[in-house]
Amino acid sequence: MGTVTWIGIIIIVAVAAFFLGAFVTKKQFKQDELEQQAEQAKNALEQYRQDVADHLASTGKLVNKMKDNYDQLLDHVEETNKLLVNDKKQHPAEPFFSKETTEQLQRSLKERQSDRSSAHAQPADYVSGESGLFAGENKEPESAKAS
């Protein structure tokens, strides 16, 4: 074999090696790129898991705080109920008005009942007896008003 053949074989091998190296290099670059993407995905997943764990911890604290507030409210309602029940037992028939006010109301009711018995009495809501603009005026007979 001659020198030209060896040079031809070397050129063919060099070109084949060049294309093979380029193919392998591209594949290696793709593989490195995929490894970086996989690493980024793992980091993102880990960050997401941490965020979820933090959120659940925060939610747990809020639920416990809400439970404590509810327990305090329930205790307060029970104490108030006990106070009201005990206070009612100590003062079973406590009147709404004082004794003096009750006596005045009873006198006023008796006066109103007596005023209602007379036909010419003023309204019993405010005044006993005649008063106001028409006190002392002569009243017209009903027949004069009709004509």
C-alpha cells in the first residue's frame, strides 16, 4: 500500500473521528444539561416541601390558638352562667321598681280608675281633673254641633 492510500485512510479516520467526537460531545452537553435540569427540579421540589411543612406548622399553631380562645370563651360563658344562676337564687323575687315607685304607680292607677268613672274627665294619661285650653269653657250641646 502506498503513501496515498495511508494518507487517504488517515483522512477518512480523522473525518470519522471528528464527526464521532462532535456527536459524543453533543450528547455529553445534552446529558449535562439534563442533569442540571434534574438538579433544579430536585431543589424546587425540596423548596416546595419545605414551604408546605412551614404552612402546615403555621396552620397548626393557628388552630391551637383558636382552640385556646374557644376554651377561654367557653369558660367565661360557664362562669357567667354560674354567676347569674347563683345571683338569681340569692335574690329570688327582687322587684323591678323600688318600693316607693311601686306605691306611686299604684296610687296613680287608683286615681285613673276614679277619673274614668266620670263622663267629663280629662284623659287619664297625663292629668287628673280638668286642665288645658278648654278648662272652664261651656260645652255646646250635641244637637247644636250637628246643625
